Amino acid sequence: MSAGLTLITDPSVWDRSGRGMGIQFFAADDEVRAWLREGLDVGDAPYFVAFWEQADGSSEMRWIELDAFLDDRTGFQGAHRFWIGSEALSGGLRVLESQSEALFAVNGLLLLSHGVVFKERLDSSAMAISDRFRNVDSGEVLAHSEYRRIFRRLERRIRHDLRYATIDELSGEEDDRLILMTEGAKNASESGVPFTSRPGRRLVPKEQENPPR
């Protein structure tokens, strides 16, 4: 288990340094759940999720154990931004039960964007992390190497399941490099679920597929 990280409580004195890391994709809910169950480093478990929950015309920040969130089949409904953190690394942040997304970002949490609707179509999802920050007063650079490691492991798991190029519904252009699609999203698209892109060519022949690492 990794040691807990120093908790940053004032995000206003930290600026992001560098571009961070991220990956965009089209995937079904069940595939995203499988990635979060199987792709996160068990050495930093348990994990928690923070997201805005809509209820009775208002919204409030909800904190929940990741396993409980994944067991709830309605977990992705009504919210589109999910901050994922490790109790081992950032348990102090959960104790605060902060509602500041800037605070989540500056402490290295992973951000999952999933289920966003654009012009009545499901847009691409994304997993991202801002892993370096610079203190505007002292110049100190903060590098979230532990969360960067967690992100890279999860990214490998995601990339393993991206099978298809995508064709943008507006431009008709095919993308075989940046925003790819899983088998589950491809099947959903062919069943009538509207995405902002439709499946293109299969990029990995089935006989060449390897099991996830």
C-alpha cells in the first residue's frame, strides 16, 4: 500500500504545469465498470468516487465507495463527471467531503467523463489526470507520481479494449488514432443508440487480440 500524500487544501495558489494525461473513447457502461473493477491498482484500494448528484431540482456532491458505486446499476445516470481517488493516498480529502472540483484536480484525482449528451447523441467519454502543479508563490512543483502510475495502468486496460476506428457523424471523417470505440459501444451503435460517431473499421483482428495485462 502506498503512503498517503500531502493534502493540498488551497488550490488557488497552484497552477497546472504541463498538459496532463488523458484518453478519449466510446464505451458501454458495463465496459467502463469492468475497467474500474479490474484496471485500478489493488495496492491503493479501496477507492472512492465523488460526483454531483441531481435530486429534486438541486444538486449535491456525493461521496461513495467505488465498489458500491459500481454495484449500483444506475450509477452513471444523472451525472457525467466522476472524480476517482484512493483512500490510501487521499483519505484526508474524503474526510473533508469537499465540493471543490479544483481541490480534487490539484490533489491528483482521476476524472472520468462519461455519458455526456451532445445534440441528442452520446458523446465520447474520457479519463484524465492533471499530474503536475506549480505553486505560484514559491515555485515548488508538485508531481502526482502515484496517481500517474494508477492512471497509466488503467489507460493500458482501456486501450486493450478499443477495437474500432470511429466516423464522425457530422464530418464523415474516420479517426483511427485518437478517439476509438469498444466492442460494446459498436454493438450499441448498431442497435440504435445514437453516438456522435459511428463505428468504423475494425483495427485489431480477433485472432491477434491478447488478454488484458
